[in-house]
Amino acid sequence: MDDAARDDAGPEAPDQHTGPWSEADYRALGGSDVEKALGDGRVELIDGALVIGPGPTPDDERAIAHTRAALGDAVPDGLLVVGPVPLRMGPDCVLVPDLVVMRAPDTPLEPDAVIDGQEVLMVVEVVGAEHGAVDRTFKPLVYARARLPYLLVVDRHAPFASASMVISGRYHEYARAAGEDELELEEPFRLRLPLRA
């Protein structure tokens, strides 16, 4: 289908797309198109391929809200907690972390904005028993490749949390907590995160 015909027909359905996906293709997807063709999971773009992960469960939503509130209370002026939000990690690579801590923009974020990874100080993934290798292992590798300074992983099922910082293109853990403990951070800002809401 040529570009003029595609413009007349609207966005291409995911199940009819051929070849690698670009960020423009990814952004043109409509929510109803994705749900109809691919289900209700979270859609991400990794090096030109669409990857569908599980959508958030009610338990995930509660854990994300709990983590958002703790981060919101802790971040200093000039930083903002948002998410889930599409995050540009490089050419043809857009991941959707649960939360990010980023520099507060000069103007309000548009609802369909894709955030550039260079604006992010900390990326946060909230995982549970249903999350697989993509959220637990692969996505952190991509975040490290893009040199996002800090990564916070919260496992609501265990419960468990760890904080890592990127050094030489790899994340190195510098804080962890499990069970009834609180995760305590001194950098990049002071944070106390109870693991049980």
C-alpha cells in the first residue's frame, strides 16, 4: 500500500503490517486497532518489532499507585513522576515502563507524548508473578543500553525491590529490600518505599 492510500485508509492494522515497525508506525496505532488485533496487553516497540506484554492487573495498578505516591513525596523540585508512558530508547525502540522520574517539562505533557530517554533520571518497573523475562531482564538491558541513570524494580508478589545505577553501560544494584522491610535510598534522592501497601 503506498503512503497516499495509507493516509486515506487510516492507520494500518497491526496484523496487516509487513516489515519492521518504525516509531511513526507505532504511534499511528489506535487503541481499538491494537485491542482488536493483538489483545489488551501493553504494546512496545523493540528494534522494529512489536512486543506485547501483559496488561496491568488490579494488583499491579495498586502497587503502581503505591510506588507513584512514595516517589511523588520524595522527588525534589524540578522532577516529575509520570507513567505508564511511552519512552523513546533509540531508533525504532519505544518501551512503556510503569513509571519514570524525569525533569519537569516547561509545558504540560501531551496525552500521546513519547518521552525521550535522555529526559529520564529513573525508570521504574512494577512486576508480579505473571511478568516474564521481558520486564524482569530484557527491558532493563535496553534501559542500560540507553544509559538511563537509575532503575527501580518492585516485585509486588514477593514482595521485593531493588535499585540499580548504570555504570559502564550495565546496571549495578546498590540497594535492596524484601518482605516487611522498606527500601531506603539516598540517591538520586532520599526515598523510603514500604514494600507492603
